[in-house]
Amino acid sequence: MAVRRKKSASPRKRTARKKKKLRRGLVLSGGGAFGAYQAGAMKALHEAGLEFEVISATSIGTINALAWNIPEIVRELDAHWLHNVGGLRPFQFSRILSGKNPFQFHSTLESIADAYRGRYPWDKQRAEILITLTDYRTNESTVLSSCDARMPPDERELLMKASTAILHIGSSPVEIMGRKYYDGGYHTNIPIDPILDHDLDEIWIIPLSPIKGGTKRTGRKSKAADAARRRIQNPYIHSLIRLYEQVIDPPEMNLGSAKKIIISPYDENIEFYRAGRNLLFSMKNIRELLRRGYEAGQRAVSRSYARS
């Protein structure tokens, strides 16, 4: 009796079976109103079905990172931005006359944090979030995880508030587990380092400030600024020097072995510093940045899938 052999799978099918699920990471920088561009791009990534093992974020990027883990918000991230942030006036001169703090940006960030607090799925997070903060005592960059079980529940809810505590507009350092922290963007605005050792295949980066090799603002490290920063311990002065260093000597993104996909407003000639646009929270500016980010995210997904 003849034995019928099963047909072997074609090379193409065998390759498809062996193709593993890609492990992806996402890096979200700080950038004020340009967080709307980031949010638009993230909505495109969400609609494309991308998943990330880990997200590294700081400052306004932390707000968007936490939104990624809240299903009802990430689906409508653009509408969420328009409702909560669009039309914000970060500086109100009239408040000076009444002896009040004229900067209102931090109060809006705190209201968003309050809105997230009751919805965030701390026990079932879609992706681990590594939040870069600046230690108020040492002036050094520190990374805390949203999945850190050692952190008391009431204190992990302060992570976003700490990451967006901008010293120079009236925010105060936030205490978590016995240490005080403020906005991590002062020291490390594009926090790629925390995810380099996570064995990732791809790292998607949405930088809202200059990067080395980009189309805008590349420079040389200032030895004078570096020396001054090392001598000065006052966090208000130290943080400004470190911020200046990141502008004149942008960070390198081509680190590690993972493939990098960068979605940057600089590639579209959207000037971050021009006329203080990063502080312009008008509805018109927020809408445009959301749209440009969404379209850039769609193009990045299309290019990535075309190459794979």
C-alpha cells in the first residue's frame, strides 16, 4: 500500500511561520505644545495596530505615554488634546497685577493628571512606561517604572506630575519614595538610553527637540557650559545649562542594534523654537500639529511595512 506524503510547505510559507513577532519600543520626548504633534503620530500608530513592549518618556511625552495605556483615551487622543489643552494660555500677564503666578501651563498638566488618575489601569498596563525624571538633590537623570511594585499606589500616581514639574514656571519638585523630582526633559529630553537593553527589534522615536544628524540644529558640545554645570549645584541654574547643552549638542539616536524609526517635526520643516511655537497652545496651532503628526505617523507606518 502506497504511503502518501504530505506536501512540504513552500519556502515562502516556511519563512512566514518562522517570522517572529517584533518587539518594539517607543521613545517620547518633551516639547510643550509640540506634544500635540506627538499625540497625532501616536494615534496613527495605534490605528495601525502597533504594540510596544516598553515606552520611555519624559515631560509632555509622559502624558502621551500614559494615554497609550488608557484605551478610551488613546482612541481619541486628538480630541482629548483639543478638549484639555487647546486654547491654553500658558502666560497671563493680568495675573501679575493681582500678585498671582502668571504661568498656567503646570495647572493644566495637573488637571490632565487628575483626569487620568481614575482611569489608568495600573494593574494591567498595555506597555511598561519608563519615566525619566531629574533628581532635585543631585541634578541627575533618574528613571522610574510605572510597573515598579515597590512604589506605593498613591505615589505612582504622582509620576506624571513629577515628570512635568517645570521649575521655571512655578511648579515645585514632587516627592516620590523619599526623593524629590522635577521635569526630566531638563536633563534628558529624548530618553532613548533606558530602553536600549530591552532586546528590541525596533525603536520608534518621536523627538520634539533636535537630534544629531537631523535636518535642524546640529552643533558642538560647549566645554564652557559643561564646566559651569559641574560647578553649579542650584537646580534652577543647573537645569537651564543642561537644557542649553542639549540644544547645541543634540543627542545621538543611532544607538544599539535595534532598527530606528523616527517621526520628527523637523523633517517637515516645522520650527520648534520659531516664535515660541512650542509654547503656543492656541486651538489653531494644536489642530495643525495634531494633523501633521497624524499624517507623519501614517507615512512612517507605510514606509516601515513596505520595507518589511
